[in-house]
Amino acid sequence: AQKVTQAQTEISVVEKEDVTLDCVYETRDTTYYLFWYKQPPSGELVFLIRRNSFDEQNEISGRYSWNFQKSTSSFNFTITASQVVDSAVYFCALSELNRDDKIIFGKGTRLHILP
Amino acid sequence: DVKVTQSSRYLVKRTGEKVFLECVQDMDHENMFWYRQDPGLGLRLIYFSYDVKMKEKGDIPEGYSVSREKKERFSLILESASTNQTSMYLCASSSNPQGAGNTEAFFGQGTRLTVV
């Protein structure tokens, strides 16, 4: 069965610090997709990244980077030089490539960036 | 821009009422989803649909039903609302090109439902 675990419920860091959000997943499929979403205080979820299971290259997008490691079933998200605008709830999600197209989310990590 | 629109931002209903939450997407997406979001529990999948008139139960379907008569519209129905269904409801859609797996899901702004 699919499962996504975000062990960190809430994190607070001071602005300009780096912060890593952890995501561990479970799946029996060999082909699957991983996602990160941001939910700012306004409430609407914003897509950040999609990764397929065959692509283990790390990705960097500005201050954001993602570390995908199949050996540990982890897909961690790092924000470098954090800013107050990064304060939000971040969700990791998993989707398997089969007829069952559902996307399963973790419980989210609430990130507070303190000025 | 992809747009997923939920009919109401806030709703207050009485226990026992039948409640309809409507969701419309304008990108011709195959897949549509209904989630509820509760503090400490994250997003939990209620129902999803990968085609017109098709529906699949998610993880917490009890007390809910859905309808997908047209590709762009996915309705969530609370047959007899109860106080434990007070929550934020999020609709999402995604495409699924043959053999390519789910693309990212696009979310609506959410409907905060209060059942009194």
C-alpha cells in the first residue's frame, strides 16, 4: 500500500538559515511519482516539483533543492537561505503508475521562518 | 492557466442536511479528486475519478458520495451532514497521459464547511 510519512510536524528557523523537510514513502510499485506542494496561509496548494522513480538526479530550483534517494525511500526538500515568505505548510505526495491514479499525501510539515 | 474552481469558499450547514460541494476544472483533465484537510491529519483522499461516470473510493469515503456526469465537473455529496464532517474540503484535478503517470495535481481554493 502507498504511504507517505513526514515525521516533522512543525519546524521553526530564523530567516536566512537553511532548512530540510523530510519525506519517506512506501510503495510496492517500481514506477511511481513523488511531489512536493506548498500551502501558504491563503490555503491553496501550490505545486513545487514532480519526480519519477527512474530519475534519481537531485534537482535545484533557485533556493529550493530536492534529494531523492530510492535506497532509503526518501525525497527530502531543502530551502537554502530561508525567507519569511517560505512560511507555509509543505506536503509530500506519492502516486503510483497503475490504473489506480490516486495521489496520497503526507500529513504535512508546518514551517515557520522567523524574522 | 489551469483553474480549479470550487463553488463556495465557506459553507455552514445543519446536521442532517444534504450538502453538495461542486468543483469545476477547465483544463480537460481526466482525473479529479476530493480531499479533506484536518489539523494534524493532513490531506486525506475521500473519492477520486479518472473518467466521466467513473469513481473510486479513497481512504475515507464513509458518509460521502460523488458524481461525475461531465468531465469538467466533480461533485462531492454529504448525504446527511454530521458535525464530524466539519472540515476544509479540497478539490483537485490532474491529467494522466497514457503511460506517463499522473502529472501534478492542481487544487481549488478549498471550501471550509461547518456543520452545526
